[in-house]
Amino acid sequence: MTQHAPDITLVRGDITEQHADAIVNAANSSLLGGGGVDGAIHRNGGPEILAACRALRASHYGKGLPTGAAVATTAGRLHAAHVIHTVGPVWSRQEDRSAQLASCYRESLRVAAELGARTVAFPAISTGVYGWPMDDGARIAVRTVREAATPPVAEVRFVLFDEDAYAHFQAALAAER
């Protein structure tokens, strides 16, 4: 039986308002909250997410979550069962870190599959304060998800905060068809 990649949809909006089995957080390595998507998920999800992240830090991730890795916690008050935290790379002109960015999407999908998630909502990882160019970030995200066959994940939703990000993901999706 051939494994199929999940269906990809694009949504312009706030990832914290998504109804999905799992919402992916573009976390920092501390797992203790931050700015951007990370801060919004912690704020809107409530103290349960931070408590779960603190427990992870106290057990498996004392030095923080490595770049490209992913781990799940409760989603607290969000409309999801789980938050999958992944640490994207900071963009660099001198060093190609695209494999680390692709790993964020791949590892998040692996964790989602282990959790039995059918729907997963992703932000545009590393394209905010980490400085990744949106066109390249979109291309890597779409290609990595297209190449993934991670049953039971049936739908991947890229939730994009503004029109510019939406347009770049739309172009990347069209280029991959």
C-alpha cells in the first residue's frame, strides 16, 4: 500500500485560534515561552503548557530542546489536544541550515503521528525573529511536508499571520504541484 503525504491547506490567521489535533509551536530552546508564535501559544494556552514545558526541562531537556527536534505537551486552553514544540534555526548567510529547518517539520510530523493526530497546524517556522527569508522558508516547509508520509496525519494546515506569508506559501505550494 502506498503512503500518501497529508493534504496541505493554507489559512491566513492566528494559529492559537485553530481547531486541530496538534498545533506546532515555533519555540525557543528553553521551552519556557518567548515572543511571536511561542509567546502567543503560551499566553492563550494558559499555565498548563508552561508547567508541562518546565517538567520536560526538569527531566529530558535540562539543556533545552535542540534545534530541529520536536516534543509534545498538553495544549491547555487551545482548541487542540497537543502542542508540538520545535526549535527552528536562526537564518545565516554564512551557513546553510536548511536541513535543520526541514527537520523541524519532519520531526513535528513524526511526533504528531505518534500521538495519533490527524490534523496538524504549523506556523512559518524561523521566518519571524529568526530571520529566515519567507520565500525559502515556505519552499522548505511545503517540500518537507509533501515528502512526508506520516499516517494518521491527513491534513497539514499552514497558518500564516499576514498576506505576505500567505502569498509566499501559496507560490511554494503551486511550485510543488
